[in-house]
Amino acid sequence: QHDHHHSAGIPAGHDHGEMMATPGHDHMMGATGTGVVYVTITNDGDEDDVLLGATTDRAEVVEVHDMQVTDNVARMVPHDGPLVIPAGETVTLEPAGLHLMLMNLTEDNNAGDVFEITLTFERAGEVTLQVPVRLDAEPLEGEPESETVEVGDLTLEGAWSRPAPYLGP
């Protein structure tokens, strides 16, 4: 009788405990960080395309944000409306400009990580990018490079993300 009760109760609880006890991670603090994704999108078509949204397992919400400077103070503000990729032009999401903001990270962004993000475009449809996490746009030796992905008339290249949390200038 006792053995049965013991084997039914302990393993499940034990596994759960192991899962949560990741060194250096307090699971209550797991979903508070933000991350940033930068990417260059070129539209080689003759019609505008529009970035409708983005999703990633790495964060609960992805928004397009813009950098606005007011009185010499830079602020991140949600981009007004959908992000248009004009026909024949390149839109670069970069530091100090447009970027994809990852809200409520599900896990920390650490340099050397690579995670997936799926962008949804009005015309080109969905495209999934592998986003390497690194300290700067130019990969250091041995850091993961981003791949170039073509979908429809769009070419997406140079995707990268900063480590989180990023509290610098």
C-alpha cells in the first residue's frame, strides 16, 4: 500500500522541481525581459508589401518599435500602423531606428543563442528567420551568422538580436 502511494506522488513533483530549478533563473522573473530583433528587408517587387506581425517562441509579444528622439532623449515607441516595405526599396531595422521589440521574453537572450522568429507579410506571407544573438551587428569570430531568406519579392538578411536585458545607451 505504502509503496504504491509513494511511487504515484513523488516522481511527477520531483521532475517539476528539477525543471524549475535551473541555476540562475528565478521562474517568477522569467517573463519580464525585452529583446530586440534587427533585420534588413528588401522588396524587389513592383508592389508594396506590409509587415503585419511577427511571432517567436522566445517572447510573448513582438511589436515593431521606432526610435524617437525628443529633446535629445531617445525613446522606443510603438511604430504607428503596419510597417510598409515599399516596392523597390530596402527597409532596415537597426539600432537607433526601427526594430522588432520582443516583449516578455520567455527565456534570456544570451550571446551565441539562435532563435526563430516568424514574420507575416501581406503579400509574401510567412517567413521564418533564424536570429543569432550577439553583441553587435557585425558577428565576432565564431559567432553565428544570419542567413539570407527570400520569400516572394522580399529578401530578408542580416537578422540579429542583442543579448537581454539590454539596458545600455
